[in-house]
Amino acid sequence: RAGMSRSINLAVIPGDGIGQEVVAQGLKVLNAVLPQDVKLETKEYDFGARRYHATGETLTEADLAALKKHDAILLGAIGDPSVPSGVLERGFLLKLRFAFDHHVNLRPSRLLPGVATPLAGQPEIDFVVVREGTEGPYTGNGGTIRKGTPHEVATEVSVNTAFGVERVVRDAFARAQARPRKKLTLVHKNNVLAYAGHLWTNVFTKVAEEFPEVTTDYIHVDAATIYLVTDPGRFDVIVTDNLFGDIITDLAAAVSGGIGVAASGNINPSREFPSMFEPVHGSAPDIAGQAKADPTATVLSVALLLRHLGYDNEANRVEEAVSADLGGRGDTSRTTDEIGDALAVRV
Ligand code: ATP
Ligand code: MG
């Protein structure tokens, strides 16, 4: 970034429930890690359940225009039991993902020292799932006929385009190339889902020619769920479609320290639109307002945000601070704020 003026213009969406609590810690750490000469500007947006109840709005065209001006977005969590299921997911999260073309959903899984895993021993876990974000069965294509009758038929069409598959596969190859092990695994179900499977497998094989240093591998999604539990060390980078990625990343989070430490990025690699970084967990209404939420996932999302914007050293420092702090994990009495303070001191 030499020669560029150093500033970050960040949109902050605390959202609902513990989103408010964890985002405050993410910002605390971001402020602490950035060098003096980097100007951090933040603007807070009130999307989520309260805004929906007050105005009936989830995300308007004007909101999108305002958000577009930022370099990146930090999100806590959106969702509340008082809002009918699906309204905020489709009206906010999916809408934003499609509007800003967040086609790379990045979810790293790293089992850090001192973090409990349900797996036996302390396996080496350090992989990244690159999940396609804008296609597959999540595009709303399909329908129902003879609704409500015993003869109801529902279809949910999985959309896979050569363009969409190729850009996410290429992104995954580039990420694998940049990692020490340089290994990329395609996860699909190409023996049964033959049309989409053919497209994914063909594109994967074709793009592989551009990355001769990357070792490639293919696993059916059902087998992948077994290996994620029995041999997670075999994975380096995984690329997969929207639905499989949704499912295996929850499993990946469960084996690598749980929902409290799982970070994610919804990325537009071209930077045409701002990318959004958020913890994998939701608004956790059951513990909201009790200072019990673990802000680690949000802080690790801040590290992804920093790396996306080219602040690699700062991203590394945030991740190292988290690793170092996790030694003190036995202490479950620490509040959300105390963990945030400890991380801000360490960076
Ligand atoms: P969503 O539909 O938004 O994914 P959810 O109800 O499926 O929401 P979460 O909100 O992620 O899931 O909560 C799942 C469980 O994990 C809850 O019991 C919650 O208390 C717990 N949990 C989630 N995030 C955290 C966190 N940061 N720290 C501690 N516990 C958490
Ligand atoms: Mg959930």
C-alpha cells in the first residue's frame, strides 16, 4: 500500500442481540491495532429487528447506496425471535449478499492451543472453506404446485453457472497457492448431482492447469463430513457450493473450537463493492445482554477484514493476540468486555 493514503472507512452494523456486544469488542481491537497514521472512520447503521419493527424496512436501495461508499462492513448479527423467520435473513442478509455480489464466503477453521474440541486428542486443524455465496439452491428458483394437498410438489432449483463456478474456484486456487501446503479439495456430490457436479468438476480441472503448484483432491460431501471429524488435518483449502458450504462450515466450526471463535468474510474479490465480515454465530437471544458472549469470533473477523484491505501485519497481530489469549480460556468468568480489553492490550 506504499504511496496510498492510509484510511479505512468502515460501516458498522451491530445488529441484534449479542451483535451489539461483540462488535464493540471488535472495534476496540481494531482501534488498538491500527498504526497512528491510519485514519479509521466508522459509521454505524441500525439494521436489524428494531429498525424492522419501527419502520417495516430491512434494507432499502438508499441503504445500499450508503453502504456502497465504505471500504468494508463489520457486522455483528441480524435476527430476533420477534421477527418472523426468514424476513431478516432474506430481506437483509441475502439481499446484501446479492446486491454486493459477495460470491466468496470465506470461513477459516483453526484449532488454537487451549481451545476445547469435541475430537479426541488435539488434532492439527488449519483449513479454509471457500463457499460459493450467490448461486446453488439459494437463489430462490423453484416453486410449489398443488400446495397444501397430499399431492404437493416442491422444487428448489440449484443454479450453477460456468461464470459463477469459475470465479469462486479460481479464488480458491489463488488462496491455496498462497498457503504453505498449497492443497485444494473440491467438495461436491458429482456422482448423484450429475449436472452441477459435471460443471464443478470440469471447471475445477480446467482452472487447476493455471496453478501447477497446487495439489488437488476431490471428495464427496458425505465423505467430507467423516474426514472433518476423523482426519481434519488432511484439509488445507476446500472449495464447494453454497449449500454444502453452509453445512460443512458449521461442522468445521464445531470441531475447531465452536461458535464462539468462528469468523467469516463475505467477499467481493474485485472490490467493486465493500466486503462484509462477521462472526458465524447468530444474535444468540438466549444470552443477549448478559455480557456472556465470546467476542473472539468477531475479533477474528476483524483480522480477515484487515487482511482483505491489505493490512497483513495488523491482521497477523490480531490473530496472534487471540492465540496468546486463548491460554486463559479456562477462565469462563470473563465478561465480553474483559475479553475484548485483554485482546486490545495484546495487539
Ligand atoms: P441464527 O439463526 O442467527 O444462526 P441461531 O439461534 O441458530 O441463530 P446462534 O444465535 O448462533 O444461533 O446461537 C446458537 C447457540 O450458541 C446459542 O445457545 C447461543 O447462546 C450460543 N452462542 C452463539 N454465539 C455465541 C458467542 N459469541 N458466545 C457464546 N455463546 C454463543
Ligand atoms: Mg443458526
